[in-house]
Amino acid sequence: MRSSLDQAARTASGRVIAALAARFRDLDLAEDAFSEACLAAARTWPGTGEPADPAAWLYRVALRQALDETRRRAVRARVIPDPPQPEPSAEARLAEETTIPDERLRLIFVCCHPAIAPDARAALTLRLVCGLPAAEIAAAFLTPLPTLLQRLTRAKRKIAQAGVPFEVPGPEGWAERLEAVLTTLEIAYAKAHADAAGEGPFAGNAAEVLGLTASLASMLPKEGEVLGLAALVRYAEARRPARVEACGRMIPLAEQDPALWSRALIAEADEFLYRAWNLGAAGPRALSAAIHGVWCARRSLADPAPWPEVLGLYDAMLAERDDAVVRLNRAVALAEVAGPATALVEVEALASARMSDFQPWHAVRADLLRRLGRVEESRAAYDCAIDLAPGPAERAWLTSRRP
């Protein structure tokens, strides 16, 4: 029962918190009410069984909790008791139980308001809208957890103090929030995509991000980065059926059978990427989508892997987004074009305290050391990658590669 409750809470948290925040205009109240609903579920479900619609159950209880707390606050403020609330009708109860307003896009724009510090916008959105734990967000930003928690607290306080409106702004207000919105969706999808088998706690984010990027592309049809992100997530989702062997082990991209990929999703992605490219000056997300597109142009394993094209696109991306993750991904392509020794120099140059907990860095380094015959160093690097708790499919692949 605990695992099913955890799954229901993760699935519902974004929609429920967004709906409550939009209704009550109070982020702390929304989070606290949802937490109380989860506690109530932990007490109730073992005896009554899981409800037919767990998300609706959690929303109904959280909504009542938020209403009760709002009334208590009003009473404390006026020191005059409220009259008792009338009991809702059966029809109202049914509607309340089965309908969760989907306010996530609105809340994303609220959390990305320019009044909030830039380094906290995406982090706050990932916490509230996507339900990512603070530790996961800190890892995604390569930021110490205490620092991340301070940023979240300050951001929520700023929203309350500044009276930030809980609404999607008009087109004139989109540009200043767009980068944080796109970063949020990008990381949310990366967390969903990180588990090759699609069984991780955040796998449900994939379908959500597909829908949200489609909505954004409709809102902003002339924004190349919006179209690029919409293309990127569709290319990645198209490959999901080929990512895991029957035994449960991850299959690296270069070894996946293109015949298993979803051509319908690839066609959608191609259209988004074509539109982005025709707008000129490709940004990092359009370039990243182009890398995915080069891979998805393969029709069979007999087609040569497009490593030279991939390396060229990563070189172009460095001019737009020069960070450790881009350089690490580029090193994978560099190893195939210039050899593992050249790539290892690039990877070792990225070594830092921030990389020590970044599992992909250890995995790439381990593979390069293995290919260079440096067995003991490779084994130690694989152990570091495995100890950082990848998903079962990734763990199986790393274990099979460990010399």
C-alpha cells in the first residue's frame, strides 16, 4: 500500500498543488494541504483499500484541508467565528471528487515570475509543479542541497510579499519568463527519461511534458527554443520502445534498433524542428533537438552511426551553452571520432567537487578507461557510477560493462 500511495502522490502532486495554488494564491498552503491529504491517505487506505481514482481522492481531501485552514486563518484574523458552511450537495461532491483543474501551466509561469531570483525560478517550479524532491533538484543543478532549500524558501516568500498574480501573463510578459519555463520542462523531462525502463518515480513526467510543450508551441509558434524543446522530447520519447533489452538491461543509443522507434513521434518532432530551424539562429534546445534528429534519421542498425555530425552539433552548442553537461556529452561523441584518449582528457578536465555526485560523469569516464585498457581505474569508476543509484536498467548495463 505504501508504494501505491507513493506512486499516486507523485502522479497527482503537480496537478493538485497547482490547482490549490491557483485557487488560494498561497504556495505554502497548497503544499501543506497536499501533505495532509497524503497523511490522511496513509491512515485510511490500508483499512478501506485504495480508491478508484487516487488523484481525485487526494485532491478532494487537500481541498477541504485548504478550505478549513483558510477559515481558521480568517477567524484568527477577525476573532469572530464564521457561520457553519452548508453541506455540499451530492452533485457538488461528485464534481469535487472527480475533477482536478489542471493549472500547471499557470503555476509554471507564476513560479517563473521576474520578481523571483533567476537561480530559483526553475527550481521552485520543479518542486511544486513537477513534484521533484529537493535533493533531486539540487543534483540536477549541481547545487548543494542547503543552498537549494534556501532558494526555494526565499522564492515562495517573494511570491507572497510581492503579490505575484496567479495567472498566465499576456504575450508581453512571456519573454522574460520563458527561459525559466523551458529549463523547468527540460529538467522535468530529463528526470523522466533518465530511467531507461520507464519505471522510475518520475517516469510519468514524460507524458506531461509532451502535453505542456505542445501547449507552449501553440502559444509561442515563433519561438525557436520552444519548438526545439517540443522536438527534443518527441525524438526522445520515440526511442523509448528500444531502450531496454528483454532481460531488463539498458541499450545505448548507438545500439538501439531504429525499427522499434515510433515513426509517428519522429514525424511530429521533425515538423517542430523544421519550424525552429527556419526561424534562424538556433539556440541550445534547437541544437540539442537536431542531435536527436540526426540519430532518429537512422532506419536500421546497418546505417552508420552519425558521430561526426553529432560532434559538429555539440561544437555549435558550446557557443550557446558552455557547461559541464554539454562538454561531457560532447566527449562521448569525441571518443568515437578522435578516440578515447582524446576524450578522456576532456572528461578529466571536468573533474570537480560538483562532478563527484554526477553519475553520468563517472559512467563516461569508466567507459573511456575501459577502452584504454586501464582496468583498475575503470573498475573503480564503474563502482562509483553504480553506487550513485542509477535505475535498474542502467545498473544492469553498467554492471555488464565493468571489467
